[in-house]
Amino acid sequence: MNKQISFKLNGRQVSASVSPGESLLDVLRNRFHLGGARETCALGLCGVCTVIVSGNPVSSCLYMAPAADGEEIVTIEGLETEDALHPVQEAFMEHTAFQCGYCTPGMILMAKKLLEENPDPSEDEIKEFMSGNICRCASYGQIIQAIQAASQMIQADRMEGAH
Ligand code: FES
Ligand code: FES
């Protein structure tokens, strides 16, 4: 039987009628037409379907839609503000940290979470945290550089804000 759920999606209160076996990924893509999160493995192994649920990155291919009731969900489409990209988005663009771009939304959301938890991660810490996100184009070198650059940008913004 379908369940009516409501949740915050990229800052907007929304609702949907979902079936018990439906994934959050399918709801985001099919009902809300948000195509940034994609499906490849559907097994929680590749990270291309990553979205943030109430502050935590999840594999939305495995996250059942009924569990999203009352949660706050952020997808790649919700990251930029009216006048600026998120620093991680900017850094990915500057460092061309992608080739086909398929893995990029998940990578960016995961990197955002990393920098919230650890604003100045070492290269090993970046590799460890990002290890669940697979890039089939193997743009890992540029991805690491972009995350390091975003870390510097965020720290510089904080210093500026403190003055
Ligand atoms: S599609 Fe969800 S982890 Fe691979
Ligand atoms: S840029 Fe192609 S999969 Fe990562």
C-alpha cells in the first residue's frame, strides 16, 4: 500500500505518495525530475546515487522512499545559491575534476560532507573518505586536487568572515 510522505527537498517542503519498495532515487528522478543522482550498481557500491539525508550522505538506490518522511534532503541541484556555486562545485570546475561527469554529483556531495567534518583533510583522508565513490573515467587525481582547493577556499572564506 502506498504511503504519503512529506519531506524537505532542497529547502522546499514537498510530498509524494510512495510504495514500500520504491527507492528514494526513483522518487527523486521520476517524481521530482532531479536527474543529478544516477543509478549504476543499485547495490550501494558506486556512489553515483549519493544524496544528503538530514546531513548524512546516503546511497539513494538503497534508501527506501518511505524512510524519507520528515527528513531533509539535499541533492546536487540544491547546492548552489542564487548567485554562487558551492565552493566544491567551483573547485571541480576549476580543476576539471571530471571527464564524462557521470560520477560528479555524488563526488561533490560526498566531498562537501568530508569538508564539513574535516575542513583540512590530508590526501590519505580524502582517499579514505571518498573510497565509496567510483569514477569510471579515473579522474581521481583531479578530484583530489579539487577537494584540496575547495578546502582552501572554504577556510579562506571562514577567515574573511571572522574579520
Ligand atoms: S547506484 Fe547506488 S551505489 Fe551504485
Ligand atoms: S568523470 Fe566519468 S565516471 Fe567520473
